[in-house]
Amino acid sequence: MTRQFIAKSLAPELVDKAFAVARSGHPCLSLDQWRRYANRLLHSGAPRRGVLTVENLGGTIQGLCSYRI
């Protein structure tokens, strides 16, 4: 069986949903710290920075990647 994933930009309303995945890489990260970090990237107005998610076909976030180009 082939596993399929979808990569897309993190929507602002899904920041909290992505917290568990973000925290898996940084166990000391608080929800408030994550919200500030993610929202700073998402609302910066710069098109060359943001957060990407990798989701399974059921919509569960499997991975995150923040970027600044």
C-alpha cells in the first residue's frame, strides 16, 4: 500500500493543531512560544517565509518545516 502525503502552507487557524508535532522536536516548547513563532512567520507580510506542513490524506499533520529564504 502506498502512503500519500500533501505538503502545504500552514493556515493560521491550524497553528494550535500543529503544536504537538512542533513540540516533538522541541520538548520544552510551550504553546505560547509556538504560537508567537508561527504567527510571526505567517503574518510577516514577507512571501519568502512561512511554515509548511506535511499531512496524510486524513488531514493529520505528520511533519513541519519553517523556512526563510
